[in-house]
Amino acid sequence: MGSTVLAVTKESDPNLRVYAHCAKKKPGVSLIFINLSKDRSFNITFSNAKPGDAGKPNYEFVGKQNIEEYHLRALTGDIKDDIVCLNDVPMVQTNSEDIPAMDPKLVDASTPISIAAQSIAYVTIRDFEAPACV
């Protein structure tokens, strides 16, 4: 079985910003998607690319572990809202003045990541191996 590499595909649009960096304290890479569009969502897919597709890649995406996703958006959809939702859970204090758990949504690596309009998604791929992240 040959190794696979990561290819991120998205529709071309200046309203979608993507940033990547090595994950901290654990293996993998983290990506931040910022959707500045007021009405358009984006679906991001990870696919296997052949080594010849973009030169000789020096990274490997295994794709067997779940991807960790954190999606932030305004409760009402209005960017000026006072309440933000993390993975559709409003981040408001409980009666004991605690904040809700900030657990990631675990998603199969073959599932597209949906970035809603006016939202931010923080995604960590644990089984993405890049020499720069060692």
C-alpha cells in the first residue's frame, strides 16, 4: 500500500482565508479557516494526491485518525452578536459561573469540513506528518 499525501481543495474566493501551522504538544498540523463571506459557506475536502501531482511532497497524510474540529460562529448569525457558539453550543456561563466544555467535534477524515458564513474553524489533523513539525 503506497503512502498518501494531503491535497486541500476549496473553491477560489477571497472571502475564505486559510492558515496552517504545526500542532502544539502533539503530532500533526492545525489549520484555521476564516470565512469572511456574509452569505456563502464553503466545503473543504482532503484528498489523496499522487507524489507527481505537485512535485515531490515531503509530508504524509495518513487519514486514519479523526479530525478535531472547533467551529466558532455568532449565535444569531450576526457577527456583532454578544454570544458566540462553539460547535453549536452557546458559550455562556452556567449557573455556577463556569463556561461549557470546549471539546472538539471528532470527524472522520474523509468528511468535508463545512465552514459556515461569517465563522471561524480551527481544525487539527493528528496523523499529518511533516518534517517541519518534528
